[in-house]
Amino acid sequence: MTKLQSFMGFTYAQYATQYLKIDEDEQGLFCQVPGMGGDWFKVRVDESGVCPVATHCRCAGFKHHEHCQHTEIVDAFYARIYKTNIEKADAAHIEAAMDAADAQEEAAEMVAIAEQIVARPQIEAPKIVKLNCQQSRQVSFFEGLPSRRKVA
Ligand SMILES: [Zn+2]
């Protein structure tokens, strides 16, 4: 590894990230992190959040400190490749809030339109006015007057 490090200019973290293996079993997602001596460390990953996070490593370091260079490598790896997801998640959160506000505004608009429809005076159907008996008699009386008589 030291040879590789000096030759390639790689740090252990860079090397381990480069050769990191991602796999899955019945317990969920895990990463195989290459150790410095050709051994592999199985790092458990919790992917329930926006960005996966390392939760366990089988190495002694993790046993003592509850974190180790392997979990750090995995965390750094996911933080990098999920960077846009994290940003998108933030953006999506804002967008969702904006959508909710829009929907609310739209609903308010619909209510306003509905209220206008109700408030708008109904166009009255043309009234069919029937003359009652007295009115029709009056009409014929006036029609019978000499002044109204049509010239033959
Ligand atoms: Zn470890």
C-alpha cells in the first residue's frame, strides 16, 4: 500500500473509495471496504434517509469507537455521490411547499369563482305575460275608439 501510495499519490481513503464494493443482502445495503492488507471490511449502511450512512463495521476500531476509517470512507463516498440528491431533496422540499401553497391558492381561486357564479344574477327567462280578462277588455275598448280606428 505504501508503495502504491507513493507511486500513485493516492491516500488510503482514495484507494479504498476507488475499490469500494456495494452489495446487498437480506439485512440491506452494505459496502465492502478494502483494507490495507488485502482484507475487506463489511460496513453496514442505512439507506432509509436521503443520503445513506454507515452504521456498523466489523473492525476493532469500530468496536471501540463506534466509528472507524471504513465507516468514514463509506460516509464520505455517499455524501459525495448523493450530493445532488441532498440538494435536490432540499429543493424538492421547497418545491413541495410551493406546490402546496399554489394548490391552496388555486383552491381559494376556485372558491372565489364558484362564489361569483352563485352571486351572478340569473338571466331571467322571458316572461310570458297573459292578459287577464279586464286587461283584454280594456285593450279592445281602446282599439274601438274613433281616434284609434284604422283608416280603411
Ligand atoms: Zn472499520
